Amino acid sequence: MRFQTPLMPAVLIRRYKRFLADIRLEDGREVTAHCANPGSMMGLATPGMRIWVEPNEDPKKKLKFGWRLVDHENGHFTGVDTSVPNRALRTAIMAREVPELAAYETVLPEQKYGESSRIDFLLQQNGLPDAYVEVKSVTLSRQPGLAEFPDSVTARGSKHLGELAAMAREGHRAILFYLIQRTDCASMTVAADIDPTYAAAFEVARAAGVEAMAYGTCITPEAINLGRPVPVG
């Protein structure tokens, strides 16, 4: 999935109000960028970090830059836009790039299910059980090579796990798909110390038959694409 507009390097001054970030461009200008990430962004919002932003000329948008990447300056990147996983996964499913889901031909986004919820993708194919796929963006890493989710308490995430478990008990496929938006992680685990309730719900869901899948990403300032499967511990 290529970025619509070539990214520009910048330096983070501060992130605030969750969706705003003051940045310094290479030409010295200080501007405010949109931060498409409602999470804590633990370890990714330290002032002085090198980042990459996407400019836009849309007259309807008040902010003319969107924060897209953190550049760890060691050859690795982290994608901070939480809208990317759904778009990247849909593209990958349609292209049959996810072997576990390659048998499904119908991909329906944002379908109602559970209690006033919407599943990210409902996959259907004659002769196969429906597959309910919930997608999560993973950006936290506190140990070298290990990705973690969540990066803050997520009551919504726990609710989703309960609803996926209910789908599994009804005989459907229920899948929690973690897209790791980091290029420096080879495995993933649940951050039980950050959200014990989510960790408990995760174990209950897996016992009910919910499948936990994790994939890495290939990230450059030009594009973000689906990478290889990553084990979930």
C-alpha cells in the first residue's frame, strides 16, 4: 500500500490532545500535523524523534500534514496511523496474500454483529463457515524483537474478544488479526501488565476457538505492505 503523497522527514516537537503533533520540517518551519492514533503511543512520541509526515493539499482539511512513521534511525520504522491495518489487510486478502484466508472470495467490511458492534471484515465462501475478522494495530515494543498489544487499557478491545468468542461458539471462524506496524519485531505477546482484563479475555477467547493471527509489515517512507506471519505467545 503506497502512500498517496511522498512523505517528508520531520522532527517531533510534541504530541498532545491525542490527535495533534507539533513538528519541525527540514526547512525549519514548525507546523501542526494530524496524528491518526488514539492510543498511548508508548515509546513513539518522545520529543526530538525523527518522523515522516504526509502533506496534503485538500482544502477541506485544516491540517496540511499527517504523521505516518517513526524513523528509529537504525534501519527500522514504525507506522503510527491506525487506519493502515484495515486498508492493508483488505488489499492483502483480495490478492490472496494471507494463506489462512485465501479460500474466501467475498470480503465485506464493517458488518454489524454482536451487541451494537461492527466487525472489521466478514469473509464468506460457499461451503465454508463465515469468518469474522477483527483487526488490531500493534506498535508497542518494550523488549528487543517483541511486539505487544495493547499499549493502554482497552475496554473496547475486551468487548471485541467476548463477541468473537460468541461467534466461535456458534460455529463460525472468529479471527483476531494483529498487524504489527514495526519492522523490528519477530514475535508478539499480550501486554498483561498494561491491561489484565484484556489478557484474561484473550485467554477465554482462544479457549472458545478464536484464532489469533499476527503478521509483520514491510515499511519504508514509500509504502507499508503486509509482511510475514509472526508467532503469538
